[in-house]
Amino acid sequence: MSGHKKLISKAIKKLFNIREQVVIEKPKSFSGSLEQFQPRQSDSVTTSKPQQPVSQAPIATIDLSALFYSLLFPSIQFSGTANELEKNVFRRVEAALASPKAIAERVLKLPTQVAALDQQLADENSDTKALLALIERDPVLSVEVLKLCNSPLFKRSDKEVTSLQLALVQLGREQMRRFVTTAMMRKVIDIQPIYFRRFGSQVWRHSMQVAYLSSELTQDDPDTAFLLGLLHDVGKIAIFKLLLEAFKQAEPGEQPCSSLFRQVMTAKSLSLSALLARYWELPSLFEAELSRLAVVDCKPAGGHAEVVWRANLISECSMLLEAGKLLPEQLDRLLFDASIDSETFAQMHQKLVLF
């Protein structure tokens, strides 16, 4: 390697705080010591205690981020140093973190009606007819809400829901609020190029699973937990859209293939999610809880951040298990980290495969 290339490699590693031969013992995006994973009486989440005692917990080295990225980029083997395409993306990511407002307005713009609709759905005294009229102004939104109402996971009866009014009567404002938010966020993260559609669909599926699990795992404001789970990976989508822009300047056939790209995509995306929440003018709680998730060295202790942390881990386990990419001993270790027993996970997994 020439002296010039060594200087570039050294600068990139210093910029992203990357060390040589990094061994990831826990999920890179959500990690912590075994002691931190033990549920406490003061936590505001409902947990299922691990069946095995701490002394018998399976100990294994698991790079969960590498496993999960094999679902997002199935044709790419991550190894080696960053190529020019990835260096281009790294520069764009740093610019995005320095100026998230530009990303919020240009790359990942939140529909303006999200806040208004959410506020009206949360207000039990708001006029139902006016609310339905507001939703019906967007035909695509109306269709997406009805599709969610009739999906196998959420369908309440054999009778198909054919109108928003019927959906509101059958489901109630709380569930309707989640469906509307989900449908609107789906439009935000839409990935158009066919070649990369798999990435967008897998991240969206994961986000929906995390939202669902977050609302199930907490008794403290499940609606907020649901939206946090839905938003936790928007930074990843933003970075991926920056990657698509960088492809326009890349050499033919060049792909993101270094472990460095995977680490940057994971670590930086959570910080960007928190910054996007601020510039979307969501309640300050969203930025605060997403910022706690962005501290990659430890598991958040309590609050909505811990709920989303556990939900993320459970969803990744479920998707990897479904794809046949998770060994039994690896699953046991990760379920221990998530403070959940195998029986409870099996019940959750049956529901998650329906997403």
C-alpha cells in the first residue's frame, strides 16, 4: 500500500473511531455487559425472566450486526478496507450529522400532516367526521390503513374492514392512531430503485416489528413506544439514500463491501435518527430516547429506550431465525441478553413472521 493510501486509511479509521480486528461480542448497535441485561423491579417494562441462572448463561461471540446485514445485503460479503464509494458515503454521513436539517428537508422529509393527524387521533374530544375527512384527503394513506386493518396480524374478525369509519369503530382511536402513523412513515422510507428495494422492505419490516414489540413490552404509554420503535431506524434509511446518491458518482459495479461501512451504517444511523426527530419537530422525548439508543457501548437502563433496545434485539433474532441464519446456541445467548425466555420468544416469533 502506498504512503498516500495509508494516510487515507488512517484518516478514515480515526474519523470513525475504528480499531483493527474488532471483535463484536454483542449486537454492535445495541450492546452491553451481561450484568446490565438483568431485569430490575424498578423498570417500567414487563419482562420474562430468563429460565437459566446467570452462571449458566451461554457465552458466545456473536457479531449480530454482521448477521443482520446479511439480510439487508444478501449478495455482499463484508470484508477488507473501504473503497471510494464508501468513503464518499462516509463524507456525506458526517455532513448529515453536522447539518441534519438539510437531510430532514431533502433526503427524508416527514409528511407535514403526521403531527396534525397524530394530535387529533390522540384527542378523544376531536370530531370524528373531521378526522376521517382529514385521512381521506390522502387516498394512498386511506388504502394503506385499510390494508393494515385487514392484515393477518391485526384483523379482528372474518369480516373485512371496508371503510375508515368502520375501522375506527372496530379498532378504536388508539389502534387507528398507530395504523395512520405506520402508513405515513411507510411513505417516508420508500426505496425506489428495484435493485435496492429488498433493503428498504427489510428495514421497514424490521421497523414495524420493533414498533409492535415496543408497544407490547411496555405498560408506560405504549403509543409513544410504538412510534419510537417505528422511528428508530430512519437514520439507517437516510444513510442508505445517501448511498444511492453516491452510486451516481461510483465506478461501475462498485458496492459497499467493507466491515467499516457496516459499522458506520450501524453506529451513526442511531445518532442521525435522533437528530431527524428534532428537525421533524417531534416532542423532545423522541430525540432524548433515540439519543440514549445511540450510545452503542451500553444497554439503556429503563424508559422507552430500553423497551426499543429489547424489541430491536428480539426482531433481529426473529428475522435471522426465519432466514435460517441463526444457530440455536446463538439464539439462546441473544434471548438471554434480551431478558426473554425461549417459550415467550416462540410466541412472539409466530406473530412477527406475519409482518
